[in-house]
Amino acid sequence: MVHAYEDLKRTLAEGDQEYRRLLAEHATYENRLQELQGKAALEEAERRETVNIKKQKLLLKDQMEQILRQHAERENGASVRH
């Protein structure tokens, strides 16, 4: 099941424009978060930015998971009918 889930993620990353957009946005946030976490000390504005980035990443991940679930349900429903 995990293998099929990873295959579906790869398929969506290649073929679903919305999923690919969310994935790219998530990666952008991850890069910025890594940049901030690499600093020895954060200013108050950077701490707030870190919190906001983490929230945005979670929101994007939820949206990607929803797309994955929808596609998985369609695939499972199609295979059950045959």
C-alpha cells in the first residue's frame, strides 16, 4: 500500500497541475524555513515568519493529501467496479 501511495504521489507530481503547484509552493516554504533555522538567532519578525511558514506548509500538505485521497478513492472505486 505504501508503495502504491508513493507511486500515486509521483504520478500526481508529474501530471496534476494543481498538485505540482502545491508541491512547488511547499518546497519554497521549506527552503525559506531551512534558511531561517540555519541562523544562530532569530529576530522577532523572523520568529513570526517561521511560525507562519510552518502553518502554510501544513495547509499545503493537507491540500496535497486531499488530492491524493481523491485520486486514490477514484482508483479504488474504478478497480472495484471491474
